[in-house]
Amino acid sequence: MPNSWISVIFMLCLFWHSSYGNVGKLVCYYDGASFVREGPAQLSLRELEIALGFCNILVYGYAGIDAETFKLKSLNPQLTYNQDHYRHIIALKQKFPHVRFLLSVGGDRDLNSEGVVETETYLRLLEEPERRNSFKLSAIEELRKFGFDGLDLAWQFPKNKPKVERGAIKKAWHAFKGWFKNSSIDEKAEEHKEQFATLLRELAVQMQTNGILSLTMLPHVDASLFIDVASVMNYVDFVNLGTYDFQTPERNPKVADIPAPLYAMYDREPSFNLDYQVQYWINQTANAQKLHIGVATYARAWLMSRDSGITGYPPIPATEGAAPMGKQTGVPGLLSWPEVCELLQVPFNKDKAPLRKVGDPTKRFGIYAYHAAEDEGEKGIWVGYEDPTSAAIKAGYVHAKGLGGVALFDISLDDFRGQCADEKYPILRSIKYKL
């Protein structure tokens, strides 16, 4: 073959790699706390290995930040250091050399003394070069010490406040609020935006020799307030978007709705859907292949009252907060996929029918299941969730938009034992096969 043709083929291959090499990544979030959960919620290392056959990147969560020294710290030293959990996780690289292991910081797991998500420390760290340097050096040291392939910043910025808006008032308010930034969230948001970009720039220099640097945008964090997208995209290898939990029982106890619609739903907050969030980032950057959409393996569940109606069609009014906790999650209003699967087969209340599933033939919004409240006074339940089919639809969206891949939150709440349909990690598998 003539050298000229070899050169042409080489250039075409190089172009293909640069254009499509990042498409189809599957980023798997793994909550290290799942290793010490009790009973059916415990995810062993052997069970984790099955997932690693499908993941391109494993994001280990979560580390935190010391409020006094601004150094990276373990949120569970007994597990990560005394039980050598970090080392046991990294040792899996020998079996799965195709997987990159990142350590994630924040993730709404770093709590203050009152048990509330810490944000003040994360903002204060940005404000002084010495604090940023302290964090940077301690993070690099941790990565090198244990052999992580990179660092993920699931930065705990202040979140937008919950709101309920309806009809004409909602539309008028949405148009009006565009004139203002929500200063009640963070009065120094503009400064913190610049400082966070500076932190990423400084980290990017260090990570050139220390691995991957990624950003996780947590749900309800306003990117327009805190992220200089054009700059940030130059410093990180990819961004995982928190495109889920738009509606939760904690934020919206009196109204139940689809937690993670793919597209905008009628008469809803226009930004509460995956497509809106993706379009915002695409409009700010030319590199869509660095964007990964977030897909949750868990459900959000509300209690239905008699005033919630009997149709189950969302939004559901007059709900009474979070439904009872599941055996696996131990958190009110939060159900893992196997817990949802069980409720679709086993009655929620004794001597009653299982939850009724309502699909989404449009493939645009999402699925849900419910059991209306009884005349005798028994509460009902309404559950919005992802299943393998809806997760695959979102993976198809990734292809259609030319995005980089999917970030799964998280594998410990997928059906990792195959309790539902004798297939382990069904949501994880469905996404991987679609990608």
C-alpha cells in the first residue's frame, strides 16, 4: 500500500478517535458505605466485580473536606483506612484493567455536625489560594497513596430552594425571574464561580501527571450561578450531570411527580427535565462528548392521601411526604430498583393488590406505579422510577445528541443480586447494551 494511502488512513483513524472515542462511556458511581450496610443492602466486593465488567469508570464515593485545614478527608476512616477498603477496591484494577477508578469528593455525603449537607466549607475553600492549595496537595497525595486514577469533584454548592408554581402565575414568574440571580442562595456566587474555575485550572495542571479530573453536577445546583462552563470544560476530562431527582419527597412533600423526565412536561418548571439541562451545557460548550447524563437506579416514593385522587396521573396533589423506607435503602421515600420490582409483584398493604405500573408510550417523560389510598383510611403510595427499559431510552438519547455517555447513580441500588428477574444489574446492563 502506498505511503500516501497509509497516511490518509492514519488521519481518518485519528479523526474517528477524536470525534467518537469518548462516546459510549459508562460511569458507575459506587457508594463505599454500601459495603458496611447490613442485610440485603450490603454490596460485597465479589458482587461489585460483576458490575465492573460493564463499567468504563468507577467513581468511589465519598471523601469530604476538613473544615479547619481544608484538606481532603475520609468520611469513614474506619472503613477506608482501618479496613483497607481503598486498597481492596484499587486491587480490582488487576482483574479489570479497562476500568479507571476515581475518588469523589462531596456528593451531598459530607455533613456538618447537625447532619445537614455541608456547603460553607466548600465555598470558603475556594476563597483563599492557601486553602485551595491545601486541598489540592492533600487530594493528590491521597490519589498517589492508594492508586486512584483520578479525582471527581461532586462539589457541594448551595442548592436552589424548592418551589411550587402553577398556571399563569408560574409562567409569569419564570419570565420575570430571568432578570435576577437568586442572591439568597449565595451572595458571592459570581466570585465563587471564578474561584471554582481557578481551582479546576490549578488541579488540571497537577492532574496531567496524576490522572483524570472530572466534575459531577449535583441535582438542584444552578450551573449558571456557579459554573463558568466555557472555562471549566477546558480543565476537566468530563462532566457528569445530575439529571435526576428533579422532584423528591424531601423537597416536594405535598406534590408527587416524575422524578427525572427526559423532556419537559406540560405546566411544569421548564428546567426540571434532562433535555433542558443537557441543552444548557451544549449551548455553553462545543464539546458535547465531555457530557454524561445522570441516570438513577433508585425511585422516589410519596404517601397518597384520599385527597390525592385515584387515577395516579401526576402531578399528585395532597401527598403526605415520603413513603416508608425500604428494607434495603433505610431512607424514607427512597427505594432501590429491587424494592420497586418487589412492590410491583407483592402488595404494598396486606391483602391488597400490588402497585399498578403505568408506562410511557411516548418515551419522553417516565414511568410510575401507584396504589391509591383506601376508603378505610389506609394511605396509598406513588412511586416514580427508572427501570431497565426507561434507562435504555436515556442511553439512546446519548447517541442521538452525540454525548459522551451515561453516569449511573449508583450501582449499589441496582438489583445486584438478581432478585427481580434472575439477572444481576439489569439497569446497568440495559444502559451498557444500548451504548
